[in-house]
Amino acid sequence: MFNQKFPEKRAFITGAASGLGLEICQQLAKHQWRLAIADINSERLANTKTELENLGAKEVIAIELNVTDAEAIFSAAENIEQNWQGIDLLFNNAGIAGAGKIEEIDRDDFERVIDIDLWSVIYGCRAFIPMLKKQNAGHIINTASSAGTLSAAEMANYNVAKAGVVSLSETLKVELSPNNIGVTVLCPTVFKTNLGESVSGKTAFERNLQEQLKESKVTSADIVKKTFKAIKNNKLYVMPQSDATWGWRIKRLMPETYSKLMSYMYKNRIWIYKHLD
């Protein structure tokens, strides 16, 4: 862990009541962190607050909010600063999935994914960075996806949103370095989570994604372990699976080869396309 690096042990987590966000909270609670947990689902949020208190969290502030509401996120930041006089870890984690051929994704679905997966991260950074700069310390962790680095077919809305999160994180890594503020971006491929709940299954690729999530042997705990190691070592990228790492490397070193490889896998229903109708 990194308790010595952040002795005040204060964290804010969006999407905290399920999936990866819940796993982050559980691990921090076991080390007596103060947690401000945010989620849109009030019932899950209340249950999570009780669970985290029972796990040993020093304090839990539950904040019901919609991450597409910038005003609500700024208000949460003000509330945390008043209560704790600062923050150590900012997890911009809330997100949903989306998929389909470009002509299948209607404008509302496209905007919904970008609003939740990209704009919420932008809002979170803008709301908390002044606080982090004031204390000249802290770390931002943005949940993206390998969708943002690998740009798989039939995932245009999700790819665009997550590529934005990756680019934002890369920008902030440099921009905030004079202020002693670390930045980490998570870029996993498929792992066991409840992300499938956020898609309707109305497109072939959404149904394919739901099957991939069921079959994955990688857990949220695996992702969190590597994320915490990256925070401790102030690393920018977390690519926790081999396909995430090797896909990214091939794309950067041999972009044309990468494009041909992805086209081959898409046509022959290999890798993440194996359940595609």
C-alpha cells in the first residue's frame, strides 16, 4: 500500500457502490482510510457505506450524485474540503459501456457514453485540482479502458470516450508535475465486473461484451492490486492484462501492422470478437 505516502488517508471515489469502484473502497477501508463515496444508486450507496464502516474505514461520507452533473461534483469537492481540509486520492471511476456499429449507435447513446465516461472525469479533475494544487500533493486516478488505446471495431462511442480519458490523463501528468500531483490512468481489457448491466444488449457487440465479462478470469481485485502499485510508484499507465499491454505496444511501434491484425481478428471472430453474431 501507500499509507506512508498519504498519511492523512483521504479518498474520493465515483462509481463507488459496485464493480471496480467498490473493490477500491473495500481495499482502502481495510487500511482505515477516510472515504467519500459517490454513486447514483442510493440503495447500493447506503449498503456500501455500512459495509465499508464494518471493514474498518475511519470515516465514510456517502454522496448520491449523477456524475454528469458538474455542479454536483463541484459541490462534493467543496464538502470534502470543508470536512477534511483536502484530499489525497481522487478516483474518477464511474462509467458505463456502449457498443455497436457506427450506424447503429444513435446520437442519444453516443452522448450518454461520452457524458458519463469522459465529461464526468473532466468535471472531477476540474473540481478537485485546485484543492490538490493548494496542498501541493495528491494523486488522480482516472478509469479509462484499453478501448481508449486499442480502438476495437464496433465500439466507437466507448472508444472515443475512453481515448479522451487517456489523453486527458497524459496531459495532466505533465501539467500537474510542478505541483507534485501524480496521475494514473487505468486501461484494462475485459475483467469480471458489473459493467454489462449498463448495456441493453440491443446490438450484437453489446451481447458479445456481456458474454466476455461472464467468461473473464480477471477480477476487480486483480486490477486494484496493480493500480495501487502504480500509485505507489507514481506510474502513468496501468495496463493490467497481457492483451492490453501487447496491443498497445504493437499499435505504437507498428501502427499499420496493428490495423491489419485487428482487421484479421475482427473478420475471423478472434479475441474480443469471438461471441460476435
